[in-house]
Amino acid sequence: MHTILKSWEQEYARLKQQGLPAVASRRRFLHGVAGLAGMVVLNPSGLQASAPAKSPPTPAVDNKASSVDTLNEEPWLTFVQVHAHLFPVTADKTWPGGKSPGAQQLNATGYLAQALERPDVGKAEKAFMLNGVKWLNDFAVKQRKQPFAKLSSQDKEWVLRQIEQSKAGERWLSSIMDYLLEALLADPVYGGNPQGIGWKWLQHTPGFPRPPVNKMYYKLS
């Protein structure tokens, strides 16, 4: 195993001792806020979609939590590129414009940034997600001479496949996907899925009434 990945594994083990939660806890959150228990999304290219469906009125959204003004700065620049690679815009004749929404349209990186600031996200989890960007870029520079954001699509795929072979890398990518799916499926009040674009693409009708800003789940405890 590469030296950088070994260091990542050691840090991962240390953070687990400090309370890094299991990936399953994020999936329980996903099912809860999206109201989609039993629904599994495996690959965006395999989703069935059609013309946008109508949805209930959208409550006010916490604008501070809905976007990030510094997505062209690290670590968010790398997250933008990882999200775009894992959940790209794809051809979809049934969706307006002929292309499905990708991570950018879902505000996946903005959602992740505000999610990591929630009071129920521990320091260990936040550190693991943010430090993962450093390790990813260190590995990309070592192996491909450039940071992840500047790599070709082919090289990005190769780098992600390499880090996936470590437990820490697999855990990081799994967490990335969980947060990304939350951005796709959770109520727009949480910062992703703007104007319910993910719901419309999936033809999902959300539960009603929808949560207002002052009654988001982490404000109720």
C-alpha cells in the first residue's frame, strides 16, 4: 500500500476511536429526511426519469446553509470535482434540455459544506471528511503530478479506484456518496436539492407539510 494511504489508514483508525460514526448512521438520516425508506439509488445512469412532477410549495430556505461562496477554494474545489465525477450530468431525453441534473445542479458541495457545520456532526467526522481532500490530493500529485481537480477524467477515475482499495478511502468515498444522495433527496430546506430538482427528476412526491427553517431536524432536539 502507498505511504500516503497508510497514513490515511492510521488517521482513520485514530478518528474511529474518537467517535467517527458508522456510514450506516448517515443512511438512516437519509431515509428519515427524504422520506424514502426502502429506496436505493445505485447509479445515476440507471435511474428512470420523465418530465418534472409537481410538488408541494417550498418553504423558506436558510440561504446561509444553501450555498458556499468559496467553491473555487480548497477543500471545496476538490469536493466539487469529486462530486462531479461521481454524479455527472448524463444524457436524458426525458428531462428538459436532454441532460439529467448532476452534482452541481443538486448543490452537492454547498450541501456538504453546511452539513458538516450541523451540531450533530462530530469533530471526528468533520476532520475525516476535510482531511480526506488533503490525502486525495497528495496521492494524486504523487501518482499523476497534479492535484485531483486538474486531472483528466480518466486519471480521476484511476486515483479514486486506488484510494478505494484502502479502508479509509472506501469509507471516505462512501461518506461522499451518502452526503451527495442527501443533497439529491433531502428537503431543499437543508441546502441541497434546490427547488426540488432531485425529486422532480425521480418523480418523487415529498411528504407534506414540509419542514420550515426553524423546524429542521437538528433544531428540534
